[in-house]
Amino acid sequence: MLEELNQANEYIVSKIVEKDQLILNMEEYARAHNVPIVTKEVAKYLEFMADMNKSKNILEIGTAIGYSGIITARVAKKYEGNLTTIEIDETRYIEAKENFEKAGLDNVHQILGDGLEEIKKLEYGYDFIFIDAAKGKYKEFFEDSYKLLSEGGLIFIDNIMFRGYLYKEYPKRFKTIVRKLDEFIDYLYENYPSFTLLPFGDGIGLLRKESSGVK
């Protein structure tokens, strides 16, 4: 079954024809410099979900070189909104800034700093939040993000199954991260009825904040 899922992902990726030269250049740069960015099929799904939600005020935790940020910022711009994105690494922050400028995006607010600290300075009202940062801190990122999420808003969590290590043998050095992610998934299923886990890319977690105000 897992092998079939991998083959399905490969088939999907083979059908995605990217025409944006900036995006292609960023993909090549990420491969050459081992920069973690979302996979092609996840990028398309991220764009689809943000657009379907008519996301105007978007928060991203983990900018890297701005690959997913460009995708979500373009969606926000479509609805006359903005992207706020947080990155802890100064080099990545600068690279992302250059890429946002190349994309001609003027609706991006970049924050350089530790996401766990910076997110506490933000105000309520985001309708789409994308989490793709330190895996061992996902629960903390989620709890802070949920407080900022508008009713009916979406949280999109990438890499939640951490290279497949949650269901297959993993290096001992990742024991703590794997345990925390597994416990985090249990926590989401137990406390948030709208949570769903999708087995493509490196695992995607999706959650909608109920409009009734209850979990």
C-alpha cells in the first residue's frame, strides 16, 4: 500500500507542469543546496486550499527561501490580503526577501526571529495558517496558531509524518521528534473533530476552526 502511495505521488508530480521560471529556479536552488521546501504535489494542494478558503490574511511559520510563501502570498493578493511569514535563519530570511522581490510581491510582511517567540506578538485574525518549521515544536506552534485563527479558518501542517518515520524504522537520533509528532497527532484527533491526516507528500495535517467557537 505504501509503495502504491509513493507511485501515485510520483505520477501526480509527473503531471504538474510548472511554467513559472522563478518557481523553477527556486526548486533547482533548493535541490542544490538541500533546502527543505514543500513537494510539488503539496505546493499545489496548499495553493488549492488557501484559494478555496478565499484566504486573505495568511500566516506562515517557516519561510525558508520563500517558495511556499510566494504561493500563499499570491493567493492572499488575489483577495487583496497579506502574508506574514516567520523565519529564524537570517540567511534564509534574506534569500526569501530577494525572492519575494523577484516575484513582485508587495503584500509580504517578513519577521526574522524564533517562531515560538514571534508568534506571541501577533494579533488574532488569520484565516489560513501554514506550519512548516521545527518538527519537535509542532504542538507549541499549533497551540499558538490556533489562538490567532479566525472562526472558519484553516491550519495546514506540512511534514507531520516526518519522512515516514512515524510508521517505519527510524534513526535513534530522531526518537524524541518521532514520539512528539506521534503524540501530537493523537492530541489533534482526540481534541479537534475537524482534524484530518492525509498521506501524501510527507504527511499533511488539516484542521478547520469551527465557527461555533468550540473545538
